[in-house]
Amino acid sequence: MSETEIRPEQNKMGVMPVGRLLVTMSLPMIISMLVQAMYNIIDSIFVAQLGEQALTAVSMAFPIQSLMIAVSSGTCVGVNALLSRSLGEGNQQEAQRAAVNGIFLAILGALAFALFGIFGTRAYFASQTDDPVIIQYGVQYLTICLVFSFGIFMEIVLERILQSTGRTIYNMYSQGAGAITNIILDPVMIFGLCGCPALGISGAAIATVTGQILAMVLSIFFNIRKNPDVSISMRGFRPSLPTIRVIYEVGVPSIIMQSISSVMTYFLNLILVGFTATAVTVLGVYFKLQSFIFMPIFGLNNGMIPIIAFNYGARNRKRIMDTAKFSIFIAVSIMLVGFAIFQVFTAPMLLLFNASQQMLEIGVPALRAISFSFLFAGYCIIVGSVFQALGNGVYSLLTSIARQLLCLLPLAYLFAKYVGLAAVWYAFPLAEIISVIMSTALFIRIYKKKIKNLE
């Protein structure tokens, strides 16, 4: 039977033409993640109106928020890979266990971060700065985000269940609704509009968690009403240790890999604050702006991983390779556009955040230097996700450790100590070159071991 002759009883991930399938699976996620990136930027733009210290506090909170996303989405990489592979093998029972155990793990993760939000936030900010205003802003903002983190944890796992069964369009609806809610509530709660009291930076945090909780509720609805392939009912649930072990075989390397970014950002903040707190603010603004370039690629990943995992379970080598090649082409193209934007529109982007003259003097050369890493990052992100889809998340972990901990941080430290602040930013593209070399070598290895001999 040809790929274009699709019978209703067949899963589209095994028969639909790869180009159309990847676009169908990824486009809703790309759109929703662009909306997510937009609300992250707008959130910081509003916070910047409270002053540079408030924006610095949000920048310092970023590593913990990234860690929260790392634990959640990393776990869900394992859930996604197991669920998709089980469906590809026709093992409905294992797919069901993957879904409900994923929800259970999300609940545990949210509880852990809520406890840190209550007891650990002040010590966290005090470890980075002795400015009492920044510390106070940071505690107010991060405590709310962490105590109510159940919204983002549940939203992510429920959206991954929809992705694993090919229903990514509903994720666009849930994420989009959450992001738009956040955007609307930001000015209302921060500045006290429409009869709401002016809550300042706490208002920004409340707007964020409200949007996440709404997205969670919609994801629950879509899974119950629109996803007949997997049931999320927890009635009579008992944790399955074998299933959790399989989830974490892929998920733990992904968690560690993404957590490395949080560790890198935290220590990079410590290096930068030795020059000026404004440099920390610039780094935080960069992460907000670059999300508009990187989020579409993460959306592409979310569509690609279940396709590759499904076809690996179905032992279809051609579809695995076609999916990987097309994904790399799209990712590199997006990154080239992002590089051009960061080179040409640097100052206008910084002025969106109420940038001072000092922030412009530091930020313009910083963003232009860092954006050279875009030329390599798209390829590395896709190849790393192929490793995860094939159950070899440890390969992604190795490249991430080499890039961020063994290369980027030491280079940044050395440049800061012996050259100056302007050189620190070039650690980003240099580290990305290391990642390209390692990713390519490991992909050749996994191709020979897992893909080459598939039927």
C-alpha cells in the first residue's frame, strides 16, 4: 500500500507522507509556542516598567523557572517516547500505563517545587545579590510561580499525551488560551487596571500562573473528550515501578540535560554580576528574546519525537531518516532568520524593555555576539531530540554537558577574568561549535547501532 492510501484504522504516523505529517504534527505546537514566547516577552516588558531592579529579579528567577520546566518536560520526553513507541508496537496497555504514571510524576514534581517556593526562594536570591530591593522583588515573584506550579506541570504532561497520539492541534488551543490570558492579565494586575489593585511584580506572577492553570484545565478537557486512544482516568491507579523506570531511562538524561542550562545560567549570572547587575539583566532579556526563535524549533521537536519513536517501534528506517532530515532543514532555516533579526534589530529589541543607556551599551554587542550560536544550534537541537526519540537520551546529555559546563562556563570565566565583559558573550557560539562536532559523531554511532539494520 502506498503512503498516500491511508486507511482510517491506521495511525497516520506510520503512513502519512513525512513532510505533510511533520507539518501537521508540528505546526500547531509551533504556533502555540510562538504565542508562549510572545507572552514571556510581554511579561518582561511590563515588569521592566517597574524598574531595572524588577527586571533583574525576574532574570535571576529564570534558572529556577527553567529547572521547573526541565523536570516537567524532561519527564514528559520519557512519557512521550514510551507512549508513542507502545502505540507503534500495538501495545495499548503499556501506552495507558505510560500516560497515567506520567500524570502521577507531574503531581510529585509540582509538590517538590511548591515546597522550595515556600522555604527556599529568599536564600536563592541572596546567593546572587545583596541588593534588598532585587531580593524582595524576586521572592515575591518566584514564590507565587512555584507554589502554583501544578498548573504548568499538569499542562505539560497532558499536552504530551495529546502529542503522542497525533492530536497536537488541541495543544495550540490550550497553550494559546493560557498565553493570551496571561498577556491580558499582566497590565491589569501589575498596574491596577479595571478596578484591580496594583500588585506590581506579584501581579505578573499571578497572571502567569493563572494562564498556566487555564491551559491545564483545557488540556484535561481535550484529553477526556477528544483523545480516545488513551484514557487519563486515575481511578484505581497504583504507580507502576517498571513503567516509571522506563520513563526515566529516557527522561532522566533529558531532565539533567535541560537542568544543566539552569546551572549554567545561575553561574553565568554570578560571573556577570561581578561586572554589573545590568549585565545580568541583559542576559535575562536575551533569554526572553531568543525564546521567540527557539520556541518554534521546540515545537518542531514535539511533533518530530513521536513520529520517530513510532516508526522506530514499527522498524521503518526510511521514515525515521526522512523525518530527521526534514526537521534539520526547517530548524536551520528558522535559526538563520533569527540570526539576521538579532544582528539588524538589536537596539530596538532592547528598547522594548525600557533599556537604559548602560543597558544598550552592554546589550547591543552582547546580543549580536551570542546570536552567532544560532548558526549551529538548530542542527544540534534536532539531533539531540532524535537521540531521545530512539531511547538514547544519554547522548543528548553528553553533548549538553560538553557544551554548557565543560566549554561555555569555563570560557565565560576565563574571558571575564582576562579579557573583559565584551568577550564573555562569545563563549556561546564557541560552545555551540563543540556541540555540532559531538552531535554528529554520536548520530553516526546511533545510526549504525539502531537505525541502519531496521527493515
